[in-house]
Amino acid sequence: MTTRIYPLIFLVCLSCASVREKGEFFREPVPKSVVLEDWSPRWENLMDGLDIGQGEIGEPRLMFYFLRVELDAGFRIILNEPGEEFGVVPSVFVSTFARRNGCIAAINASPFDLASAKEGENRRVAGVFVVDGLLWQNPNPSFAALVFKTDGSAEIVEQSQIDSSTLEHIENAVGGFRVTLKDGKVAERVLGSAARHPRTAVGLSDKGRVLYMLAVDGRQTASVGATEREIALILSAIGAEQGLNMDGGGSTAFAVNGRLINRPVHRPFPFSFFSPNNERAVGVCIGIARRHEKEKK
């Protein structure tokens, strides 16, 4: 009788191990360097001032997607419409957000509460959220943020630096987690990071005039997920000088022309295997769209 139970116990343990989200089963030793020496980004030009690319690395196995946009080349930043309650927004798929707002490209951004695949639910945004100059969620001093300033440039700053005096110069802002790349160098705090997850990140160069978006697939055979150190190295390789880790895991999604180009892995609650192409309804998205003629300076 005991021998009949063993296979069942093994199967149950295997299925439980497959659904953990905190990285225990996706950690690998951090390599001395991501194999980027023989890799350089290949860009496809979508339109003047906007290029996109896709990368693949064999050690560790990573698939990632990236975009570079010149902010002063006739583009505008689009964020979600705030909800009825301060700090709350309706949940939405990144692909839905992109289609509704006519975005050329869009990614997920800020962390939030309650992970599900249902759109239209209330999501409380974690960290600063500024839309069209109005503050809709207070800064979280433990983390950093991507801010779009009234002069047309962008900056990655610690949220502890955002107050009433700086808000008057901010047009839009979204909170992230922590800085991974600073002045072209990998941030010291991420050097020992070993946890692998799907990742969303943003980067800047040219004094905040060029914005980079990055999505790294994870929890899949073809792409095991990146460490924070690795996203810093990838951001640097595609040209960024500053970099910020955004909400990742099952939230990571990247849409171009309203269609997903990566493979999200939102896990249906409470228990199931990770399923590629399962999109999570997130709180905040960042979209890139063309400026209307009347908006152009």
C-alpha cells in the first residue's frame, strides 16, 4: 500500500513546487557576467524617433524585448485615468490599455495590490502616481520613481525626493521599485541579487531625453527570468545610463500596436501551473503615443 502512495506524493510535491512565485525554484547562481560580449542590440525602426528590438541570450536563457524613444520627437506619455478614490485605479490589461489609448507601445509600471486577470477591479497603486500634474497617490520613500517633467525630459529619482516643491515641475510620474543602473554603472545593491523573475524595467539616457522600455520573460523553458543585476546590464547594453526596476513577475507585459510581444505568466489563483500568454490585469501602465498636431510645439 505504501508503494502506491509514493507516486501520488511525488506528483503533489512537484505541482506545489511549480507554482511558487517567490523565486525559490527559479534561482540559479549569478553568473560572473551575462553573456553580452557577443551580443549587441539590433533595432527595427518603427517611425522617426522610435526603435524596437528583441534579444536572446543562451547563458542564462533569456528572451527580452526593448524599445527606445526620443521623447522630444513628437511623442507623448499616456498613463491610466485615475479612479474615483485617491490612490486607486481600475485594473486593465496592458494590451487593452494600449488599444484604448492608441498607444504605439505600452508596458506595465507601478506595483499594486490584488493580482488577478479581471479588468475593471479597483487596484491600489503602491508609490507615487501623478497624472497631468495632479497627484493621485503619495510617494513611497522606500522606492524610486520615473518622472516626466514639464520641460519634456524624464528622470529617475528616489520617491523621498518628491515633495510639494518638486511636484510643480512634474507632469506625470509612476513609482517603481529600486534603481538598478546609475550613471552607466550597475547599482551596488543589486550585485548579489540572485532571484530570477519576469522583469519590467525602464531606462534613460541623453539627460532624460531618451526613454527605454524593457520586458524580460521568465518562468519558462525558453526564458528563466532575470536578476536585477542582469536587467541593469541589458539596459546598459541597449544604451541606457539610468535604470529602474518596475513591477514584474506575472505583471510583466509589453504591447506594441495593441498586441502583446512578450509572453506574460500571470498565475490564476489559487493554484495552477504557470501559463505563458496569461495576461494580468495591472494597475498602472506607461504608454507611448504620437502627439496630436495641436499639441506639437
